[in-house]
Amino acid sequence: MVALFDYDPWESSPNMDSDAELGFHSGDIIYVLGHMDQDGFYFGDLHGRRGLVPSNFLQPLPWN
């Protein structure tokens, strides 16, 4: 998936445990590792770093 916006969990997270989340920048390609959880987060990988990412900040890559 591609990130639509910048995301800094320490500034923007609605969760108390923002350390479990992954920060990223608009345009980053995030590999989703599993299904979305009940809170709307995926578990993702970005350059070997792993953590939770908000689904509403991501968009599927087109299959060209």
C-alpha cells in the first residue's frame, strides 16, 4: 500500500501505546502483513521497521 499522508504516531495517534505504531511519510510503500484489526489498523513493514499503521492513511497500489 502507499501512504497518502505523513503520519507521526507520537503527535497524531489516538492510541495510548503509540510506540507500537509505525511512522511514515506520504508516498512511502508499506507492506501490509495481515488483516485490518478492529480499530482500523494494519500491521505493516517499512524498510525493515514494523508496527501498526492506520488504514485511513493508506491506499492500495494499482496493479498495472
